[in-house]
Amino acid sequence: LNLFICGTGTVGGKLIEQIASQREKLRRNRNLKLNIVGIARSTKAIFDRDGVDTSRYRELLQDGIDINLERLRDEVTGMNIFNSVFVDCTASPEIASLYKEFFENGISVVTANKIAASSPYPTYRDLKDTSLRRGVKFLFETNVGAGLPIINTINALVNSGDKIQKIEAVLSGTLNFICNTIAADVPFSRTVLMAKEQGYSEPDPRIDLSGKDVVRKLVILAREAGYKVEQADVDSQLFIPAEFFECSEEEFWAKLPTLDATFEKERQRLEAEHKHWRFVAKMENGSYSVALREFEETHPFYQLEGSNNIILLTTERYHQYPLLIQGYGAGASVTAAGVFADIMSIANI
């Protein structure tokens, strides 16, 4: 497999490390050669048909060619190498806009970028149909649940004739961390700051607090389950006042402690009732929602720790006892490992 890796941040950097450490074993045990023929970041790129030296790629990028969207497209398609895979470890809408051209040129796409799969339904459908028609792969397991096999499981169920009837899921590592960390001596505002400091949240945590990221993930899962759904179809219930999303980030941080007393009062009530908060995405009977909900000790969501994710799939086959998938739902290493797993599935070994 000849790989073009776009994005050298936390996920892209970890992926390159993982490929470098595993490459010799795969060659020896599986007769598979993984060849990284291109690495690109926002303004620089390096390309080498014989393979980039992964031990010094950051140094090589310093002196790499200047890159923009058009040149990236032209370099990748122009190399015209068989068994090519474009690996997107960015969150860029511009990079996602190149996928269709890559498919048309016989290049598979593996992406951690949620933009394409959560884009307007006709765009999503066109990408899926184009990759199928051209005989290449479009894989995005890490769009939901980092390295957890959620999308693959849904695909396997649907392709074997099962029908997904209900999805219930905790899909935000950031919001689950906040729900699990809030305590009598750790007010709500402090948990949000901790989530940012420990790298769980986006640089502006309001992206997580708004639930927009969870909306996109629910849309992706519902589409893979066979439903035609748009982001606008999801009822997104804010659990902090709308005014906190309409001010500057500086004002947001200044105002956030004003919510502490309300959250502490509610937290004490939940503690007395032996319940936990969870921010839940739900699909059932044609309705879609994301909201902060309360769960008792008997529910599988109650025990969810740290920044973990969990999903319950109720299907025609798994009806009385839903299928449960649970584990790390955030983190560069597990996300990179999920991307690596998608790459390996294209190798089909």
C-alpha cells in the first residue's frame, strides 16, 4: 500500500510512529509493504515514490515544497501509483472536498475527519456511490468513538440483513469527562477548564458544550445504519444558556462560574437519587436527539468512566438485549490506531 498522509498533528504524528514501528513486522509476517510516499501539513509537503524517511520527516518537511489545496491534489493524483490510499488526519473542510477526485483517480480514502460523512446527505451519498463505482474504499471508523469498532459493527449488521432500530450512545469524551469529574469540591466551571487543560476538549470548549460534535457523530451513525438524515433533523438540547455561545471566548470564561451554584444543587440531587449525568445521542422511531440525561445505577451508562464512550444498538436480532460497545473514545493513540486499522482493512490481509 502506498500512503499519502495529510496532517502531522497529534493523530497524524502518532499514526506515522505506529506505521514505522509495525512496518517490518508486517513485511515479515504478512508480506505487506507499507510505503509512505507523501506527507503533508498545512503549508508544506514531501513526496517520494520510494518512501519517505519517517525517522526524519519533520525535518524534511521544513524544506518541503510549498503546498496549497490544488497542488496537493495534483501531486497525489499525478504520482499515479497503484494501491494508493489518501489518509486524512485533519479537520479541514478543504481537504475533505478533494475526496471525490481521489476516488475518480482510483485512490482510496481513510479519514479521521468528520466533515465529509456528516456533510449534506447528497454529498455523503455521492462520495459513497463514487467510491463504490470506482472500486476503491472510503473508510471513516474513527469519525465516531476513536478506535472503537462502531461503524464497522453497524456495517456488518446491516450488510448481513439486520435492521438497526435504536441507537443510544455517549459519544463525547469531553462531556463524559465533565460529567464524571464534577464534585462538591470541583465545580462545573473547573471541570470545563480541566477538560481543556488535559486535552480532552477543543481549544474553545463551547464546540463540545454545544453538542455540535455529538450531532455530527449521531448523523454519521444513523446514515451508516441506512437512514437518510441531516444535522438539522437532530433536536439538540443545550444544557447551558444560549447566551454563553453568543459572547467572546474571554467573556465565556468570565461568566462560566455563575453556573456553578445551579450545577452543584443539581449534582447534590443526583447524588441523593443515586444517578449520574450523561450527554446522550439517541435515534429511535425516526427521531434524533442529543441531550443531557440522568441514569440510575442499573443502566449501563451509569458506570461509564473518564472520557470513555459507549453505544447500545437495538436491532431486529439484538432486540431484547442490545449490543454494547464500550471503551476509550478519545485520545491520539487510540484514534491513530483506528486509522491504522482502516488502512489495514484495505490491505485485506
